[in-house]
Amino acid sequence: MNLQETTLVFKLGEDNNLSDLKITSEIKHFIADLRGVTPEVAENIKDKFIIFANSISKMNGSFVIVCEFSFDEELTIVPTLQEAYDYIEMDEMERQLEL
């Protein structure tokens, strides 16, 4: 299965809500596209993202945030969508090699 089929890219809704995500059993990797989000909004949702990232990691998946600024040391934050896909690809390779 290719990376595009197992990755869900999502943005925050107007009310900063994630409730309408369509997650299927094939989805293992998640990319939160926070481009354009203010630092205040990012700070407000940071704890939820940390919990989400930990749960995805336990299921051998990846969670990457695309954002123009870094707002937490625990979270994987990259500046572009392509870098998010590259990170997930490297993460998946490491898992396959059991590094």
C-alpha cells in the first residue's frame, strides 16, 4: 500500500474542531496542516495533539504537523507538506528495519 493511501491530511475547521475526520482502517499516518493558524490557536490545541501523537505512535503510525513555526518540542513539526510526507516515509523505513 502506498503512502498516499495510508495517510490522512487534515486542517482545523473554522471552530478549531477535528470532529469530522473520516478515518478508515487503512489510515496509519496523519498530517495536521496548520499553515495559516495563529500561534495562540496552536498553543491551545497543543496538548490534544501530544495525546493524539502518542496514541498514533503506539499503533506504529506517524503524526506530523505542517506549520510555519514550532510550538512544541515533543511534536514533529515541519514547514511543508512534502517534508511531512518525507518524514513519514523515513519513519516507516525505520520501523521496517526495526531501528
